[in-house]
Amino acid sequence: MMKPILALGAALLLFTASCLRLDDNLFNNITTDQYRFDDTKAEQEISLDASYKIPDSLIHLVPLVSGDSGSIATIYAEYIGNIAQISTDTVIVYFHGTKGNMDYYWNRTKLLAHVGGKNHFGVMTIDYRGYGRSEGKPTESGMYADAEAAFKWLSANGLIGDRLIVYGFSLGSAPATYKTANPGVLRASKLILEAPFASASVMVQDAAVLAMPPSYFTNLQVNNAQQIRNIHQPFMWIHGINDDFLSISTHGEVVYANHAGLIKEAYRIPGANHVNVPAVWGLEVYKAAILAFIRG
Amino acid sequence: MKQIYQCWLLAVFLATIVAGCAPTRFVKPLVTGSTAIGASVGGPLIKYGKATIPVPMSSIVVGHGFRDYLTGFMGVNTTSLAFGVVQTDIGIIRKLYMQDGWRPAIVLSPVANLMFDKWENKFSFFPQLDGSFYWHYLHKAHYFYLGISNWIDFNTKRSQGDAQKTHWIPIVHVGHRWVTPRWDYVIECKYIAPTHSNRNIVVEYTGIANRGAIGLYFGFAWKYAKLRYK
């Protein structure tokens, strides 16, 4: 009789003491001691020729202090452009994906710095806490706080929301959508999402087939499909039709359909997967579409 | 390309719990009055880096023979438990036909899968109906078996409010059980959800023609009380 009671007690103890969650698995961060920009050995998903080189004088590594409900971290951002002109420039803030750190997205940020011509727009990207040289451990709330830290720095340098374009790729669609829906110091004028995910729960349900509550797996509250219902600014959505990581039908289409605004554009790119949309679409076509959306 | 998202594989470890957490609990009913306690590890095969591995799910089960043809059982997924989710499967296995030469014995097993999490107190219920054949061979207690499990999902909505289109998940299983007076050892292979595409999701399952997931499981059981071979 004692053995079943002991087994039941052990099971209850395991249940009540259980603390394993999958929240950390949202992040695939890689730390670094130094950002290498054009000298980076980090795998790039798109290739750029020498004409895309950015003058060193226009590349700025910016430390930011980011606060997340009492948890303060120094994070790092890259600003490509003339800081003195932020007060008059339009700035694209690019929130990168889950992989690596800013070095892994160097070519992508350089590409955006060539939309409309070389350094036509300012481009800023950040390493969320725990990524690259940024201190701390990545968390959902920390990611939003880190985005706000970038907006505060831009605001302090003269940017106003009317000239702020927010661009989120993959994981970056979470801070991009959340901060556009719940603005802090700056209210973005337009939102661009490339290969966004609908929510962590959709990721889980896609894999599990059965309809199970996301709380079985994660406490993450990331829900772009819900947040975008509060966004009325113009919205541009880009998604590879062959995205084999975040399905265009269960993720991207849902986000696009839920956008509450009147102005929205959809670009479903044939042949493109999760990471190679600009390359498959064509760099010139990609840049032209981004430019037209920003100017439109 | 997916290797860059390798850490999301862990997320799917949990996502695969429901239908692929354990081998078939009991194939052949226990002898009347006997009880068996068992454990198992294994799960769907996934690509992890350059390797293909079974998801290391673990579970325990207890069964009792009410009649020679009827056994009741209850299993608990211990991996789920560590994540704050009680996942149990409670069912019976009923022998319908005895083995007659090469004609296999036939068993049917209705199961209730119940889940509850401590985080948001969400409850789920998935009924399941299994049917299996088994063959003793060479006059031994060991036997081969093969059959099909059928999971039913009564949910009509998914997380974003869109329709839950999948209401039936079939799982084909084939295995072998080595039987000794006190211990049983089992190896089982499952083909989970062969009716469903395994493309465009966050994990690379090992399936057939991009459909479903192959699972591999190992288990053992300790038996006590009235023991005799049937």
C-alpha cells in the first residue's frame, strides 16, 4: 500500500514543483565580444556586392540602457546614417529574427540603408538583451523594453513618430507589432512585417496537430495576430510562399487579415522560404516595394 | 535552413506529447487478478542538428487484470508532469478473439486522454480507440503485434479562433513484446498521423513522403500477483 502512496506523492511533488517551460526556446541568441560589420563571419542569408558598402563614418554602435520592470540592462544598437540628421530623416527601425545577433543581419540592414539610394533613410537595429554584446537574458518583456530603449534614443536625437518606420522580421515581428500597437515615446507611422508569426500557440498547434492550450507548453504571451487588431497605421506584409518554418497560411495570412487599418499591402513571394525573401524576390524589386510603401 | 531554429525543437518535444508519448500501454490483457507496473521512453523521430533522434518522452503505467479478457490501465506522462501538465490516459483493453494458429488474437481498447495544466488551469480531453492484432509464435510467451490508434479531437476552434480542421488522427503501431514470468520488455514503432503533412512547421519530423512522424519506443513492465501464461 505504501508504494502507490509514495508514487502518488512523488508525482504530486513533481507537478507542484515543476517549473520547466519552453519560453526560453523562443530565442536563439548568440553572444559576441565584438561586432564586426563588413568583417563579420556570421552567416548572411543574402549576398551584397561592394556597391552596398557603408562608409565607416555612417556606422554607429550605440549602447542603450533598457529597463524592464526593475531589470536594467545595457544593450547595443547599430545606427546606419548621420546621427545629426535624425531630426529630419526618416528612420527604419529593423527588429531582427531569433538567430544569432546583429552581425547575422548586417547585410539586411545594409540593404535597407540603400532603399531610395545609399543612406537615403536612417536604419537602426538592436540586439535584444542576451544577444550579441547586450547584457542579460532574452525575455519577451525584455524584448519590448529594449525596443522602447531604441525609440527613446531616437526621440532624444530628434525623431518624431511621423518619420518612424518599424520593420519586424520573424521573431522581430513581436516587438515591432507590440510597440506599434502599444506605443511609448514614439508612435510609428508605418509597420512592415516580413515572415511574421501569428502567436506562439499557433506554432505549437501547427506542430501538434491537435488543438491544445498553449499554456501546456509556454507562458509566452506573444500574440501578433491579436496585437495587430489595434494597429491602424499603414501595414506592409511580406511572406515567402514556401516558408517552411512559419507557414504563410497559419501565420502570415492571419496577421494580415487581422490588421485593423484601411491601408495594407500584401506581398506573397513565390519560391521564397523563411529567410531568403529579398534574394528570391530580387533586391531591386524588394527595395522598390519598401520605398513605395514608405512614400505612399 | 532549419538548423538555425534548432532551439525551437524543444518546443515541439512538448507539442508531440499528446499522440506520441508512449508505446501501446497493453496489447494483451493481463491474467485475472494480476497487476503490472511499467515505464517507457521514446517518441517521434526528429532531426536534431545532423542526427535523427526519438524525442525522449517518458511515462509510467499501471494495469490490472479484471478478467482474463479485460484489463484496465492508467498511464501518466512524467515528462509532461515536469512541465506542470498532468497528462493521463485511462482505458481498458478487451480481447475479442483468441489466437487460433496463424490467425491473430484481436483486442480493442477505448482510452480517455485527460490533460490539465497548473499554469492556467486548462483542461483537455481527447478520446482514443485502439484496435490491435497479436501473434504468439513458436509456442512462446513472446508476441508480435500491430494495430491502429484513433485520436479524436472534438475542438472546433484553434488558438486564433480559426477552425480546427483535424478531428481524427490515426496512428499505426507495430511492436514486439518479450515476456518472462516477472518482466516484459517492449519495442514499438509508430507511424503518427500519416494523413497529415509534416511540412511548413517548426520541426522536421521523420515521416514518409513528407507526411506524419515515425516514432520509436522502448518499455518494460514488472508483473506481480497471479501469474500464469495464457
